[in-house]
Amino acid sequence: MDDDQAQDVVFIDLKGKSPVADGLIVASGRSQRHVGAMADHLLRSLKDAGYGKCRVEGMPSADWVLIDAGDVIVHLFRPEVRSFYNIEKIWSVETGGHRQAV
């Protein structure tokens, strides 16, 4: 994600705290085009690494793209959408999540 200039990347550790996933990655892009490009690149990288086909939601509008890679769920947002939903606060309060460079 560093290569794609993702902004405010946060990892929330959910291991043993949620049956949904072991972790969440939340990041922002500067625009719809940037969010879409980051999602495309991440999907190609996951496929090349042998993780098969991930489930994806939100690609047409690219305001909020969710990529379900199995044990890790990635949320890519435009900044305004991210601040509106504030999902990292929701998960951090309940799970003791923390900011970590990814």
C-alpha cells in the first residue's frame, strides 16, 4: 500500500476477538480514482501471491472499497467517507485495536 501512496493506514488486530477476520486494514485515497487504483493493484498483488479470488464490494463508485481476503479485510476510503463511517473507532473501542504502520 505504500507504493500506492495510501494515506492514514491503520491495522486493527482482531485475532481471538472476532470470528469475522484476524485483522482489518483501513486506508484512505485522495480521490475515487486513487481508491479504485489502489484496490485494483491490491487485488492483482493478492492474486499473484496465490490468494485466489477475493470478494470485493464498492468498486464501481470507489468511495469505499471493501476487499475480503479471508483472514484480513481491507477497507479503502475517500477521506470524507472514512470520517463519516469512522469504522476504526468502532472496532478499536471494542477490540483494543491500535494504529500500526502497514
